[in-house]
Amino acid sequence: MVFELFFAGLALFAAAPLWLVDHPPIQDLPQHLATIRVLVDHGDANLAFAEYFDVELGRTQYLAYYLAAQLLSLGFGVALANKLLITAAIVGTPYAMRYLLRVLKRDEGHALFVLPLTWNAHLILGFLNFIAAIPLMLLGLALAVDLRRRFETRRAVALGVVAFVAFYTHVVPFAFLALGAGMVGVGVNARETAKRWLPLVPAGVATLFWLARSPAGEATMNAALPGAGEGPQPVFMDSRQAMDQLPVWLTDVFHGPFDDRLLVAFGACLLLAVLLGRPRTPAERELVAGLPRLLWRVGLLAPIAAVAYFVAPVSYDWIWPINARFPLLALLLFIPLLRPPRRWAEAALHSAVVVIAILSFQQASRAALAFEAEEVGELDAAIEAIPEGSRVAGLIFASGSRHVKFSPFVHSVAYVQAERGGAVMFTFADFLQSPIRFREENRPPRVPPRWEWTPARVDPAHDLDWYGYVLTRGGPGRIAGMPGRWEPIFEREPWRVYRRRDPLTPATTPP
């Protein structure tokens, strides 16, 4: 009971940084909130979403996350619903690992190795579908092993449901779930194998349908099996670049050397766990008879993920990142291969991992609080200055942070859509994986690649004719020199809001 309470406390502590602030320093978070708000309030006339967007759930493979967020939003609101989903993913991952370790008869205490990996690049970047699919991957693998050991209808149904939901959450963790469950299910004869593979059929059908009918699925296939013809080509990095960037795609996500040191300490603990693993006793070997074969089938996923990091492309067309997904998965899938530690080393090893995890959570909490107090500033007041249902462009000259790496402010304008409705640019609605898309008869002008990263090249005299308002952070660039066309209505550093002054044609008049 003591360990259960301690484990639960650590898992909840991992999610604490989300709840300390109103604006977690997560780069793509505003885009997710904006999308969910359209799904929840598409018919609200004041927010005017129906004027600008069509909802097309069939074109996205991220359906599970968005539908869950939409459902939770009915009772909790969009922002809180999203925090609850992220928390469920964070808390669920160590528990799913415990279940996988349990069915493989490994040391459940090794699930603690999951915790120092919580605040990783994918979470900070806001790849929320990917993060949410990881516990589903681990849970599905555990169910596949359990089903192989003792076939029961309820386990088969559970595996089928988890695999199906995992596919509609994110394709990469689902692919490892499907591959691992497929290998675990291979038996001595075709009939037994087919029986164990049957739960994967619904997810397999959904995969084939998505690949055949969805533009995003077609692009994903082209990224996985690129041709030599015309059109987009994959971008690769050499092995030296891959090694140099490896920490970035794990937990090197805060400024300063502290998280680098924690990552080194975590690696040392992982190495010690390998060196200090003890062989099984004869009684233990008898207890787990037949399991080693299944263990190594699951364990094979770890080197596959590691190799994929070095051989897969960095990006393909709009799909980014690709290879960066694999280092985190490789580490997580390596944990089941760790043997139980020697008795004298177990407490010390697990205590060290817990200390690293707690220090990581504290660092994430400090960064979130400093980000909110020192850098978010009067963002909410700036948003309140914009009328509901407006068309708003974001020119984010200062997108970075002194506390968190990457660019946590680059999508700030999407908070306007999440809070005040209307339509904004830059937006993910033009991406193939979005469940919403602009209506062609009433949409903002299409923008060139990386438009949101280079606001200085936007000409306010010509490029912003569709918009009624502009939100800036930093800068504000050339728009400040056009008082006859754009008047400032909100100015509290680093945020400014500009309102269009000159007359617009009826087709471009903002609501």
C-alpha cells in the first residue's frame, strides 16, 4: 500500500507543472485549443466558426484525442479538458509500463524509469496526440502478452479497443503496438496465430482506409516509402547530426545545464540497471516458463526504434518531425528488458531514479511559473481587446522564451480563436491532419511555408487585407508605421493589438 501511494503521488507530481499556470509553456497548445473550440462551438453565431470552417472528422487520424477533448469540454471547458487529457497521458504512462512489466514478470519498480522522461521535447513542443498514444501503446503490448499467455474473449476485446483507439490517436506509437502485438501473437500454427491477431483487425482496417482515402495517409505513405520522382522529397540528417541532436529529442528542453545533467544521471542509472541485473533463480525461471520468448519479441521494438532514428527522414513535405519520435520510444521500450536488480542495489537504484524524476518535475514547475510571471504578461488582456468572431493575424516577432527551449509563443494568436472565436492565421487548419478546414469561399489568403516564423517579411500594406485585427509580440515591425491603416488599440509590452482603419470591401469586412 505504501508503494502504491508513493507511486501514485509521483505520477501526479509529474503533471503538476500543467496545473500551476494558466498558460503552460507548450508550443502547439494554442493550436489544439483553437481546434477543439471550433469542434465544440461550431454553431455559435457569435464566434462565427461556421462562417470560416467546415468540420471534417474523416480526414484526420487524430480523431480520438479531439473527440475526447470535445466531450470533456462540455463539462469542463476547452482549456481544462485539455489539461485533463494531458494529465491522463502523463499519469497513465508509468501505470501502463507497470502493467507491461507485470505480465512479463519483470520488476515493476522499473516503471519508475518512465518518470524522468515525462518532460520531454514532444510534450514541450505540444505533440499531444503522440504523448497520449504512448500509454495506449504500452497497454496494448501488455494486453497482447496477457492474451498470448491465456486467451480470453474479454482480453481480446480489450486489445482490439486499445489498438483501435491508439491508431486514431497517433500512428507512430500505434505502429509499434501493432508490430509488437503481431510478433507476440505468432504461435506454433496458423490457426492460433490468426486467433491472436484477430483483435488487431479493426485497427488494421481503419489503417488501410486512412491510407487509401485520406490525403494525410497518402502523404504518410510517401514519407515511409519515398519515390524518386517529382514532388516533395524526404530530408535526412547524417549520423553525426543525429547523435548531436539526441538529447534535444529527449529531455534537454529547458535553458541552462541542469536538465543536461539530469539526463546524464538518468543514463547512468539506466546503465547501472543493466550492469546490476541479476540472473533468475531456478524458481523464477520455472514461474516464467515461456515468457523469455515473448519478452524478447517485445524487447525487439527498442532496437527497431533506435535504428529508425538514424535511418528515417527528418521531415517530408508538411510532416515534421519524423525520426525525432523514435529516441523516446526506444528508451521506453528498453525498460522491459532490464533484469531485476540485485537485492542490495534495488533500493539505491530506484531511489536515485526517483530523485532525478523529482528534480525534473521541480525544474519544469519553476520554468512554467517563471514563463507565466515574466513572459506571458498581458496576453489575456490583449485577447479581450479583440471582438468575438474577428479575423486576426499574428505577427510574433519574439517567439522564444528565456526559460523553455523551442518557441512557445509562436502560435499565440491561436489563443484568440480559442477564446474569442473567429479565424486566425497562422493556423493548423490548413494541415491535412486537422479535423477542421477553411471554407474556400471565406478563408484567409494562403501563406507560404514558415510564414509564422518570419513575420518581418509580411507586408501589412498588402498581405493583411483579409484581417480586421493583428496581434503582435515583440516587433511590431512595419505595421507601426501605418497609422492611417492600422491603429493600435492595445499596447502593453510585449503585446500589441492593431485594428484596421481603412474601409474594406464587403467580402473582406471582419465580423
